[in-house]
Amino acid sequence: MFVRSIGIDLGTVNVLVCVGGRIVLQEPSLVALSLADSHIVALGEEAKAMLGRTPEAIEVMRPMRDGVIADYMVTEAMLRYFITKVCGRFQMMFGMKPDISISVPVGVTSVEERAVHDAAIAAGGRTAHLVPEPFAAALGAGLPIHTPTGNMVVDIGGGASEAAVVSMNGMVVSSSVRVAGLKLDEAITTYIRKKYNLMIGEQTAEDIKIQVGSALPMEEEMLLEVRGRDQVAGLPRTIRVTSGEITDSISEPLQAISSVVRSVLEKTPPELASDIIDRGMVLVGGGALLRNLDRYLTKETGVPCYVADNPMACTALGAGKALEQLEMIRRSMPQI
């Protein structure tokens, strides 16, 4: 009847919550704030609908930046809202607090880890366990991480891209760069502004990436009509962009992502490297849904690459599984 344990993927762009091995909540990590009194106007999907459309008195913000907490108070309020939504007011009112497992990026400082831990406890968790994101993603993707074989996972989220080699319930090598989905959107916005003198919003840039974005040139070019504001005339205008142009515009951030993958492969012990060549690497996270990204990384590294089933959910599912296997994986988890 009561929710006893929750796995949370606390991302820059989305928050996913896993209960009992399935995703029960997926909402944008966005909060609309009233600037006059810092009162929260809306959260999640409701706040996303306001993005780029609010009056001056209301600001829509991301309390998470580059995978870490940028605004502690707002993150805590957002977490409390999502935890209460999953557990129900009745359970929280009677003090039946759930155990929480929450993902953190690799390479974060102990202060940033402490902030995530404290926010989870303050938001209504009985206990909070931190799981490194690539490790949780490997667990959620169903990789045999408890065996002495090398499993490589590449997690491309909204704020950070991470790569890690996992073996024997621990991370052997890992690296991250704060370039991911949002940087791809920024690159598209900049390209369209420079080439067409057209200003577009964050939401429009994301739609362009989803509809015609590709990591490699496509055999059949796709066209998309884009509406925005002309920088010169200041009036609304419509242009047409091709998938080839979008591929050109995102080449630089993709290069940064491939260099992180390459750096992890360079540091991998030879025995595990041979396993990775046999097995390939698994792509997870929302960024993995970009067309031809698996082929792009294969071309750049020479290592086979494939996209996990339901790549967006892997980290949250892994965070949920981590609570069931705490004793086995405790040594690879940050100690707070």
C-alpha cells in the first residue's frame, strides 16, 4: 500500500522516478517562480508550458545546471513536489517516508554530493543513497556489471555527458564533460541567428533537434519550417532549414562528447578494452535518441555502439535497482 523505496534520476532537463521496477513519473525539471516574493507558481509540465511565454513578473528556471544543484531551495521544493506526487499526501502526512536512491554525475565535488543528499532528505526521504549516473545507467540497461567483464556505458543527458567502464560492481574508469542536450540546442539557436538573422526560443531549438537533427548527414534530407523573430526588422518570420544544416550546427558539441568517450577508452585497462571491442558500448540518456549518434561514435572511436532499450529511463531504473542491491554495490557509491 505504501511506497517504501524510490529511484530518482534528477536530471538537468527531466526528473524520472522509478517505483517497483517501472517509471511512474517523468516531468521536466523546470520551476516557474514569482520574482516579487520567490513563490513557486508552477512545476514540471505546467512550468514547461510557460517556458519563453511568461510576463516579467514570472521567471521559468532550471534549478539543476550541468547535472548539479544550482538553486538548493528550489530543487528541494521540486523534489518534495515529485515525491509527494508519487507517494501521496496521506503517506507523507503519517511520516511513512520512503528510502531514496538518487543519481549524481561522475566528477562532482563532495559539496555537490552533500547538497543532493540533503535535498533528498529535506524533501521527504527517510534515507538517501547516491548512485553515480553511468553506474545506475549500466544497472538499468541490464548490463552484467557484477561479472569480471568490461561494460562501457555512455550517458548523454541534458546538462552533462558521461562515459564509464563498469566491472565487478564498480566503475573502473570514468570521465564527464558538461556538454550535452542543452548545448546542442544552444548550437542550433546560434547557427540560425548567425545564418538567417532569426531569433528562436529554447523550445523551438529542441523541436528542431528532435524533428530533423542528425549526428551524421542523412541519405534523404529533411526540411522543416521554423518560425521566429527577425533580428533586423523585429517582425515574425518563417524560414526553412534542412537536416544537413542542423548536422553542421551541432558538430562542435558532438566533437566534445566523442573526445570524452575516446579519453575513457584510452585509460581502460587492456583486458577490459578487449571485452568492450567484443561487446560494444551502450548509449543511454535522452541525447542517445539523436539520429545516427551510435553510428557517429562508432565512426569516431572504432568501437561498436548501440542504443539501449528505452535509453531515457535507464538511469532511473538503475537507481531503483540500486536500493535492492545496496550491500553488493556499496563500494562504488559516494559515501556521505
